Amino acid sequence: MSRDLRPPVDILHYEIVQEQASALGRMGRRLEQALARLREFDAAHGTTEIAASMQQARRKLVMEAGQALWMFVVQREASGLRDSRHIMRTYNVPTEVQLCMGLVPTPSKPPRS
């Protein structure tokens, strides 16, 4: 039976760093997926005039990408990576997504009876 002879604080630190890296990977994949959905929508519908119903669907995709971006940036900053310009370049994040980063849409109110 082998026993880990490292101090408990070192073991804990290793576990924390491992979880930070895992969370960072999850957040990065969510951002990639959200941006891919937005790009697929734009490719399918074009970027010129789109119907009002499609504008609402696109706006939802932009907001989802903005939320994913916000979560990724916060996770990176919690890990000590403070410069988010690298994310914007690497993931080719559209300006409109950057501008809604962190905004939480207000929940729709149920109709009154």
C-alpha cells in the first residue's frame, strides 16, 4: 500500500489547479459552441436584412454567446489570466458578442390572468 508523502496542502493545491483547468476547458468549449451556432445561423440566413422573427432568434444566439464569453473570461481571470484580448483574437469573437458580454437578459414575465 503506497502512501502519498506530500503535505496535505500540496495535495489540495494540486486538486484545485486541476479543477480550475477543467473548468477553463469547459467554458472554452461552451464559448466555441455558442459562436459556432451564431456563425451557422449567419451562414444560413445571411447578414443582410432578415425578418423580425429571425432577428429575435439571432439576438438570442448573440446573448448566449455573450454569456458564454463572460463565463470564460471570469474563469480565466480567476485562474490569474487577466488579458482577455487573446480570447477575442483566438476565438474571433464578434464585437456585438463582446458588447453584450455579462449582460443577463431579463426573464419574460408570464401574462397576467
